[in-house]
Amino acid sequence: MKNSDLSQRKNASVARGVGMTTQIYADKAENSEIWDVEGRRYIDFAGGIAVVNTGHRHPKVIEAVKAQLDRFTHTCHQVVPYENYVHLAERLNGITPGNFDKKTIFVTTGAEAVENAIKIARHATGRQAVIAFAGGFHGRTFMGMALTGKTAPYKLGFGAMPGDVFHAPFPVPLHGVTVADSLAALDRLFKADVDPSRVAAIILEPVQGEGGFYEAPRDFVSALRKICDQHGILLIADEVQTGFARTGKMFAMQHHDVAPDITTMAKSLAGGFPLSAVTGRAELMDSPAPGGLGGTYAGNPLGIAAAHAVLDVIEEENLVDRANLLGSRLKQRLESLRADVPEIVDIRGPGFMNAVEFNDAKKNLPSAEFANAVRLKALDKGLILLTCGVYSNVIRFLSPITIQDNVMTEALDILEASIREARA
């Protein structure tokens, strides 16, 4: 079997709208490595887009899922409930940011978690409007698209978006947007477009994912909390990509001195099995009537079992601390290249949620071409990378936090060689 043959079959049978970063087809994976159908090995610095923080097929996750397979695979929790759903809710209520009583629901995807967070916020406040930020990504459902602050490819040709969704600029000093600029724009939004008394929620990613791995400044998050408290607005933290040890904390909002009212989670929650969650203040989560929340596959037993194992692995293997160690190693290697690679304009990210941003050295403008050249050269050498950012000029790093030290060294060597060769 060859990748090229499978690519032809894919082109003939799968809709064009399902984009693919690579044309390699996976045959097996273990921890931080993937082997394709032709037997070639790759180091995975994409992690299924932050889904396998605990690595591909972590033994404890696989063991937990196998054990659940032997008991039952589906009853629909809304019909015949099960204890491990309740237990996982208890665990998330205890570890998510916020020193207040919380409750949790489980759904299936990150977009579905965001949709339900908005539903809950609207129901609990009796308000309709929602504010999101430029560059943010919140999913491909219609509400997700409306909230997402990037047009191409997510909104192109899909018609009118849901109403009462407003956007403000996200503070990115590198691109000339300060915290003061963002807050002033939010104030203008309240004066010109939407009365704050109509706003149900403000939603943000503590570190923007698809938008470029820009971290929300501490004073910005504190200011948002004050604005929300002043106007009775709920603060929703979209931790779909930032959660579960990725940023050197269990959740990225723990880098701040404020807590959100509602937190959305998915991706690495279940180590590769489809599961997402919404956790929030108990009184907010209890606002919708029975039947108003849920879904047929919501809280699938296999995903729930996997999530329990993921939380155990994060604690037992000290992955929060390891994320900080690995991120430090990565950023140090990238910093060592600055003198020789003027295309590097920024190296950033908390924990092991890191990115490097490239400009055209002559024009001093964002260079998607350089970033893609690095990605392709790395792929040719056996390292899978992802680009991101409004200008597509950022490479983001989402390796499993469980990556072996020797594999990490190998990956850094490939990364450095690829960056240097992209200049040639």
C-alpha cells in the first residue's frame, strides 16, 4: 500500500472541504511517533492538534478503554446513566479554575462544548449577545464559525452567520494591538454596537490556538473579568486547545489571578477518544431545564474511561512540570537560531504550547511562504509540524508531553536543520 494510491482514493471519495496537512497515511502510532502505510517513521509535533498530550496509545488509557469495552460501550447517559460519568464530572469540578461550586456536562467535540457554553450563558442571563475576539477559533458549527475570528477558510461561502455575535481585537503587541487598544475597542463596541446589558458572555482562548498561539496578557484577562463583573456578563474560557497540562498548568487560566464562569474542554481530555466538557458555576449550569442539554453520544463511556486515565497519567507522570521543561528546551533551541535566522520575529508560549513566527527578512512582513517551507522540509526529514496564525506565518508545536528525551533531541535537530535550509 502506498500513500500516493490512498491519496488518489481519498480525492475520489472524500469531500474536498476536509483539508489535509500531509499526504501520509497512518498505519500505527506510539507515544510521540507515527508510522505510515509505507513503513516510514515520523516524529509527531502535531499531536492530532493537541489531542494526545499523554501520547499516542498511552498504556493506561488503552487499558482503561479495553476494560470499559468489556462492560458496555453505549447506553446513552440520558437513558441509562453510569457512575464513571458522574465521577469524571466530580473530578473536573475540582480541578478547573474557580473557588466556587461547579457542575459539568459532557458532549463530544470542542465545537459542541462551545455551543453548549453559549446556550447555558444565554439561558442563565436571559441575554443574547456574545463577544469574541479576532483571531480566535471556536469550531466549524454555525455558532462556532460566527465566534471564530478568521474568515478563510472557515466562513467562506457558508452564508449568513448567527446574529448577536460581535468581535473585538485581541491584544497582540507584535502586530500593533496593545491591551489598551483592545479595551478601548471593547468600550467603543458597547457604545456603538451592543449595549453591555444585552451581552450574555465574552468568550476567549487564554492562548489563541489557530490564531497564532498568542497568549492573553495578564492585565487584559483581569480587565475582562472586571468588565464582566461590572455589567453582569459571563466570562467563558475556551480551553479546548490549552487544557490538560499543555501550558505548564492544568488549565491556561491558572496563569491568571481570575477565574472564568464557564470553561470548555475537549481535545486532550480523553487522549484521542471523542469527548468534550463544559464546567461552570453550579447555578449557571443548572439554569437549562432537563433535556435542554445533552446528546445521544454525549459522554460516551469509552471516552469517559479514557479521560479518567488521562487525568491519572497527568498526575502520576508530572506532565505539568514536564511541559514547562520541554517548552524551555524548545524555546532555547529556537533562540539559539535568532542571530543566523532574521526571519524569526518571535518565539513564545507558556509551558509546551509554543510557537515561532516568521517574517520575510527583506520586507519585514509576515511570511507564510517561509513557515510552509520549514514545515515541508521538516516533513521530508520525518517531523510533522503545523502552521497557524491569521497570516499563516506561525509554526506551532504540539508534541505529546510524554515525548521521550532522545526523540525530543532528534526532533529539535530536524527543526533546526529545516529552518536553516529554508533560508537557502
